[in-house]
Amino acid sequence: MLNLVYCELLKLKRSNMVLISILGVLSTPCLMFAEALQNHFRHPERMITLSDIYSNSLMYVMLLTNMIIYVAIIAYLFSREYSEHTLKTILPVPISRTRLLIVKFFTLFLWIIMLTGVTWIGIFILSGIYHIAFHLEGYSLFTASVWLLKFLSGSILMFATVSPFAYIAQKTKGFVVPIIIASVIVMGSAALSNQDIGALYPWTATFFLVNGRIQNTGYPMFLSIGFIALVSAMGLYLTFFHFKKEDLK
């Protein structure tokens, strides 16, 4: 299994996708930095805290930018064998197809965790620059560490909700359809981010769970978790079922 993971990572080493994804997730720290500067110059009397910046960033990460990036990654991982015409080489190998998919999902998980760390560090560094220039209330590694736990929790929940896109990428053998569907889902997330019914929408429920808003929606937490688990299970089942039935063409 470790050898398969190593091979998957070697393939990524020859790709520009890792660098592109890192640059993509750094857009959130840059946006937060620009917003902090704008607020400072427009309303210098207002106090900004590190927790404020991380809290605002969490919404961008879970509902907007990182969601699209993670779908692009999963589309890349699960469609590249088709686009690069390597499926005929992989399938005859005496390794179960189930194990091959597990390796891809594990690689995706590591990639998402890495990008979450990059986002968190980017916010902390740019917030540090703001702190040096103007003073940022509550700027400390301890405060940042508390938010790191929330970011990691969010990344795990997001990992669960992107599994259907693996199936879509395999079925359509490309990037376009998964990205289009993800864009629609992101627009739905943005529309429901301030609505109680968002607790029942899997891709918004993840955000509500992490920032503690579920309790204020009137819906039980187990219902939100149930919808997230259902989406994840359906995505995994369809992905594994489809790949097991894949023919050499």
C-alpha cells in the first residue's frame, strides 16, 4: 500500500497541479489581508482581531475557494488515467482495483490536509505583517493553533463531501463537468450560508458544524451529520462500483 502511495506522489511530482493548488488556496489569505487593510484605512477606530480574520477566512475556505480547488484536485486524480491513456497499463497489474482507489482517496486526503496547512500558515504570516504595521489584537500562536484545529476539522468534513466528484470525474473522464457542478454547489452554499436550512445542505452543513452554528438553526446535529455521511457514502459507492466495472477500451 505504501508503495502505491509513493507511486501516486511521484506522479504528482511531475505535475504542475500541486503548485497551482497551493497558489490557489493562498488567494484566501491574500483576500483577508486586503480586506483587513481596507477596513483599517476606512475605519481606523475599529479593532480587528486574529480570530476575526480566521473566522472570515473559514467561510471562504469551506464554502468558496478551497471547495472549488479540492474538486479540481479530485477531478485531476480520478480522470488523469483516462486523459493520459494510462488505464490500460494500470488495470492489468495484479493489484485490486479497490486498493488503487483507496490509494487515490488517501492521496487526496493528504493533499487537502497539506493545502489546509498552507492556508492557515498564509493567514498567520500575512496577519503578522498587519500586526507589525498596525497592531492586530490577539495575535498569538496559541490563538492561531485553536483555529488550526477548526480548519483541520473542516478539511476532514470537506473531504467527505467531495467523494461524489470522484465518480463524476471517472464517468465523464475529465475536468469540465465536475467543475461546473461544483460551481453550482458553491453558489448554493453561498446562498444558504446565512439560512437555517443550510444545516440540511451537506456542503453548508460542514461549515455550520465547524463554526458552531448548527445549534442556532433549530435542526438536530445528527441530521446534518447524516446528510454529510449520506453524500459521502453515495460518492464512495458509485466511485468504487464504477471503477470495478471499468473495461479496458
